[in-house]
Amino acid sequence: MGTGSSTAGSRGNAAGEGSDPVVEYATTDAGRYYFIDWHLITDDYYVQDGPLKLTNIDFLTDENGRAHHTNEFEEHNVVRRGQPFTVELRFEKTYDEGDDTLQVELHFGDNPLPNKGTLQRMPVGKSLEDGKFSAALESSEGGFAKVKITTPPDAIIGKYHVVIETTSEGKTFRSRKTDDNTVVVLFNPWVKEDMTYLDDEAKLDEYIMNEQGYQYYGTSRKIGKRPWNFGQFEPKILDVCLRLLDRSKIKDESRGDAVKVSRIISKMVNSADDGGVLTGNWSGNYAGGRSPTAWNGSVAILHQYYERNRPVCYGQCWVFSGVMTTVLRCLGIPARSVTNYDSAHDTDVSMTIDNYMDENLRNIDGGDSVWNFHVWNEAWMARPDLPEGYGGWQAVDATPQETSDGVYCCGPCPISAVKNGHVYLPYDTKFVFAEVNADKVYWLVDRHKNLRKLRTAKGAIGAKMSTKAVGSHAREDLTENYKYPEGSDQERVAVRTAVSHGLKPNTYDDVIENEDVEFDVHADDEIYIGENIHVTLSMKNTSAEPRRVTAHLTARAMYYTGVPAHDIGEMEKDVTIPPNGEASVEMTYTPREYLDMLVDQAIVKVHAMAHVDNTNQVYSGQDDFRLMSPDLTVRAPAEMTLGDQVTAEIEFTNPLDVTLSMVEFHIEGPGLQKPKKISHTPIKPGETVRVMERMTPRKPGKKTIMASFTSNKLTQVTGELDVVVS
């Protein structure tokens, strides 16, 4: 028989026994003939004898992707549990629904077993069974059959091998397990029976589908934000997420539980246990890795982890949170990054932040600290393991601060439990409560180590909790989710309830305090790097007699975790305040005095201590502020065409009177540009530089170009630009 042109005619992934089938055809007078594995067939009938053999599975990725909200994934056959998906089976001969039988098997893991739920055998029937693994014939014609498969809403999350068993004329054929014939099953927040169900389409678009967001940083007085590329649908990201679950050693049967999965992911995003993704570094020395402020998103981090199979250097809280958001959204758990300002780190489970000073008004390190900001995550899920009412948003934190059950993880912690002081509920509710609503307690330690409580600052911890608003670039304030209005009866009850379960349950025994001088320490509202720092301690005498005050002020460059970096300066001054009068103490520092002292985030803490000689009243207070950085200007065509190369421009002007060295620009954008680093020559004072980068859009829709700038003296400089790809 003569041959004509030959083509591969399969519809999707090859799935036969042995090697992929060879498909050739030739047009003759008798019609079109097919050669499949060298067996002659025609369009009307199959002449081959023997069992009904599968030659192909088409996972219909476009059709299933649209139905399952997984069409953004560029790799794998991805579906969501609790919802049917369709496959098209191709056989070597005509499928006869009356005489032939079909069975679908899903194999999970290395040793699938029916009693473990990792081996599911599903006879192909006439209809699906709700809430169970089942399969049903949708249609058949000639050598093709469409089969619907559904998984229950509590199915194990991960990759399944699909095996097809056929029986015809008493003979059985089983397809081989191949890497091509796999389906990845994810959580399904669109299905009511799934524990991640979220009944709000706009929130699902934001917390599952959106690949771009913000990380908020700075201080409660001056909130900063930078764009972040979560990129959960970018190539290889799903592979990394599945690898993390495998490496975590989580039990197969636990992989369908969002509570356990989110907790194990909070462990695996940091490298403190089990070789997780990121190594934390708060030292200011980032040799051997990348400065945390240089990352624009999670994609470059997860790609590096996947390729090198070892932890990535380095991360700090917002980086850990960004990666955590990516992994949770990729797996199908609604998630968002959340920033808490004036965030407490309680080290002794007292749920108070204790500050100690000696008789000379010098601080004594007590272990507790207050971070200018801390970024963690919230994940949305039901909590069937807890009493009713504790489902919804749960705090989970991948930053390795304290161990929980012996490993560095945190959560999921129900936000509603935190708000009401129900710190006896799992997981890590005491720790999260202290972060957002602990009181600051000031203690005086005498020479005999006796403690005298000086005062309690009731509104000093937890402020302006921030996340990206749904469907916009605005900031949403979440503070009321975590605590009642500061100072309200409900808030005080929650605090006392929480502390009663801590190590210092008697903290709130009343103490008589003699205080008639009011103090307030503050810096100017907006200070850019390169401007003078001006700080004022204001004092008001509410008594009818004069008050003599000794005031001591210090200014320090700080890491955002509350750890001192370098002293900028200090001063001490005696002031007499007239009866019912006011006075102030001021100090100023120039850029030449502070610039070399700054570290990442450019945060300065001013600490004021004062002693009223007449009454022995003691005051200790502080103000933190962030020196603001300039923005990058990003320019590119507002409208782009899929596959057409365009040029983006990044512009930066050095605002300092010193030359910037070790200059790097970082640029990326999901669907537009893979993460890229661009080194640059030193930039002189006042100099403006422009960096050009070509990019070719590969995904349609609204996209964001994200850029950042780092140097020896200036970091946390960012810019962004929204574009539309058609």
C-alpha cells in the first residue's frame, strides 16, 4: 500500500502500554487508512482482534481549566477536588458500551493502598456519585470515549497517576503508569463542601487567582508598600509546592486537610527545619546570597530552590510571607499577606511585653521586643477541629521566630480567638495574641532585683494591620478583626482573659501611681533620606506646683525587628516645668551624622526616659519612624500585544550627596518577564540613570511590571506599572 504524508494524530498525552503509539495515515481510493502500532484499521471498523487497548488519554486541559479555575497553570493537568473533570480516552478499536467495561484508577504516592485512600478504583458507570470518587461515561463514538471523573471535597491534594483498565471478550488490559498520565488535584474554595470554601467571587479572584499584590512595611506612622509578584501560576511553581509537601513528610491522609497543610507549609517555607525554602538573615550582612530587600517576588526564590534543591539566601518576614502566599494560593487555599505594625515578640508566654530599667534609667534587656512591623499570612478555611465559630481567616506565619511543637512554624491560629483572648485554642494563639494586643509593662529594678511596676501602656502594640484591598491597589485595614477598639471594655476583657492563661496571671493587680506630668516623644511626620532628623520630647505639668524633670533622649538606627544597629546620638537635659505649664526638649541630626548608621528599612528609634525629681515619677517612651526613600519611575506601553516584544524603562535619581555603589535593578512581572537582575555602575549625587529592558508578553490580561533598586546606601526603592496585554 502506498503512503502519503504522515502526522502524529494523538489528542493530548500518549498513554499506551510500552512506547507512544506511532500514528500514520495514507489516502487511497478506498478511503483513509490508519496505522496504529502497525495494525490496519479504517474509519468505519477496526479489524484488529484482541483486548480493548488504550492508546491515549486527552485530559482536555482547556475545557477542564476553565471549569476548575486552573487555566492559568501552564504545566500539568490541574483540577480541583469535589468537582467533575472530563478525559477523552482513545482505543485501538471501537469501544462498545454494551460489551466492553471500563475502570478508572487514581494512584497517589509511591505505595498506593485502598485502605489509606491513596488507591481509588472507579468502575465507569452511567452517573457520578456525589461526594465520592466516581466515574461515568459521558459519550462514546468509534474508538473514543469521554469519561467524567469526580473526587470528593476532602480528597488528598497532590499528583495522581491515572490508570485505565479495560475488559473486552474476557480479556483485560491495563495502561501503564507514566508521568504524562497524571492529574494534579488541588483544594477547591469554589465548592461548598470543601473546607476552604469562600462564598465571594471577588475575594476568590483576589486570594486565589491574583498573582500580584503588595507587601506593607515601615512604621504605623508612615506606612510604606512595595509591589510583590506572587506568581503562583508561573512555570515550575506548582512543582515546587508539591515538592515541599513531599519533603515535609506529611502523612498522605493529612494532605486533604487545609489546617494541617497550611501548618506544614509554614514550616517548609523557612529552612530552620527540613531544608525549607528560605534562610532568614537579620544581620545586615548578606554575603553569599541576596539582600531581602532586593526580592521583587516569590518566583525567583522558588525557581532557585527548585533548581538547586537547597535553601535560598536570604529572607526576612515579608519575603517569608510572600512565598507563603504563593504556595497557599497555588495549592488552592485562599491566602493574603498581612502586616502588623508595632508587632510584639513575646518570649516568655506572659502575653505582656515587659520593659525593665535600672535605678539610673538604663534599659535592661528582658528578652521581649517590639518589631516596627511584622508580616505574616492569613489563610481561609473551616476549623472542624475546633468548636463552632472559629473558622474563617487563620493566621499562619513562616518567619522562624519561636518553635511550636518543637519546630519553627506558626498557626493556623483563628483570628476570632485572638480577638476574644481565647488563647487556649490551637495553634499558637498565645503568640499571635501578644503580637497584636499585648500591653507594654514598664518595670523598675532596684539594686536588690526587686520589681516595681511603673506604668502600663495599653495601646502600644498592634496597629494599622494592613493587606491589599480586594480588587484594587488600596490598603485595607484589618485591625478590628484582631481586637476590639483600643481601651474599650471588650478589649480590656480580652486582654485580661488572655493574660490569665499566661505565665504572669497577676500582672493586672492594681498599682497606685503618682503621675502628674504628661510626656510625648515624637519626630516629624515625613522625613526623606538626606533630610535632617528632628525629635521633640513634649512635657505638660498638670499640677499646681513646678516640676523639675531630668530628660534623657537617644536615637538609634534599628533593624525593623526592634534590634539596635548603631547609635546615632544622645542628649540629657534638666528642665523645670512651671505649674500647669509646658516645656520641651529637642534634638536634631543631619544626614552626615546618621547616613552611615542606617541599615535595611532605614528605621530610627528615639527612646526618651525622664525622671520627675519632685515626685519620683518615671517615664519611658519611644517613637519609631522610617526615613522615606524615593520611588522608581517605570515606563512602558500601556497596551501590549501577546508575543510582541516591547521595551520598558526604569528611571532613578540619586537623592543623596554621596555616590551610590553596588547598584542593582531588579525587574519582573507575571506573564511578562522572568525575574532579572541588572547591575549598574556607581551613581553620583543628583545623577539620573535609566535602565532599558526588553520583554515579550506571554499571557493576556492585566499585568504589572515590578522593579526595585538596591545599593550600598539606599534600599527599598521600588516602582510599578500596570499594563494590558491583548
